[in-house]
Amino acid sequence: MSDLDSSLPIPSTQRILGLDFLDVDPSEGLEYACAMKGVVVFPSGSCMERLERDPEHWESLKKADTRFVDSGALALFWRWVSGSGVKRVSGYVFLEQFIRKRRADPASVYWVMPTLEESNRHCEWLREVGFAAGTGMVYIAPWYERGGPVVDEVLLTDLEKARPAVVVICLSGGVQEPLAVWLRDRLGFRPLILCTGAAIAFLSGTQSRIPQWADRWYLGWFIRCLDDPVRYGRRYARVFRLLAIVRRFRDRRPEKD
């Protein structure tokens, strides 16, 4: 069931690796996504680097209703390759603005968390900033196998009972996007479904806090590497492969020969 406002003006977009990304400022992107509802994704650079060998993930991104360029690396590589800049809207900044501007009643927001420990820490932070999760509006996700269908009948049933205005999925990339699309296509109402991944962890301080100036200048990766060089150094080293993929495929879907 859809209650989409068909009168919404279509914002500027750019097609990168076969996907149309909104090319708007964060404030405009927030307004559009909240009005559009549906699945909103912020794929990381490491997720974009995997698209050539992960066609299922590409399909889930394609089926999303709204896509933003979250990766500073992707934004830079696209400028180098195409000569055209694309505006970046990180999941971190989006979620921070969503909470700060109170774009929804906190009691109407449903949170999908990765573990009980992380959930407790994130919910404590949400209470501290005056955006406390409502009773029964937090779900601890089971382990979803990557590479196969991502389905959760228990979560679907709970959402149908709760009927939240917003669902925030705080899971890893490659899992949260197909789960969000699967939920959207089966729910009897149309909530805003935000796939913001670890953004809440950076906001709550359970992962290294990223100053807004660092995020604005594409230096979030550097802050994370300083905090945990072993974990993040390896991850971001792989992102440089994304440059070769962007150079090769540009606006086309990345596919193996």
C-alpha cells in the first residue's frame, strides 16, 4: 500500500554505476526523503566497491526509493573521472539532522539494532538527546546470512502491529538494503525506512565520534583509522579499488565480463 505524494518535484540526480543518486544539499535531501518515504540508502565506499561481484546488492540499491552518495571516496573519484561533482549526503549527517530537527515524533520511530549491547548504549544516547525510543519500538535483529535472501517474518509482523512512521535500520551494508526493500514490498503501509547503518554508533560514541568538519571534508575515514587502524585501515584500503571501477563503468552497471 502506498501513500506517496505524486506531486513531489523530482530533484537533480546523477547516474553513477547504473544508479541514480540525488545531487542535493543535506537539508534538501532530508526534506525530500521525509516526504517521499520508502527506502532511503546511503551505500558506503566499501559496499560500492563490491557491486561488480555482488549483483544482488546492486539490485537492492536499484530498488530503493532514494539514494544518496555517502562515500567521500566515491564523490572524489566521480569528480576525477567525470569532471562533474556530486553533492554528498552522509548517513551520519542525515540521521543527526533527522534527530536534531525532530522530523518525526520519537515515539513513532522504530529502531532495528544489531545487538542487545549496542541497542542499550544507543537507546541511552537517544534518551540523553531527547529522542527516546518508544516502548516496544526497538528490535534486535538476528544474524542474516550475507549473499542470500534477507527476510525476517518476525520483524515484518512486529512492524505491522506497531505501524511506525519511520524505521531506522542500523545494520551493515549489504544486509540492511535488501531487508529494507523486502519489508517495504510487504508492509500494508508506507513508512520512511532509513538504512543508516553505523551512523547511530558514531553519534552515540560507541564508535569513534566524527566531528562534522571531518565529515564535511571527507575525513571521516581518517578519524576512524586513527581510532582503530587494524579494523578500518584494511577496509579503506579496499576502497581505492573503487576508483578503477568508476573509471571503467562510469554511469553503467558494474558487471563481470
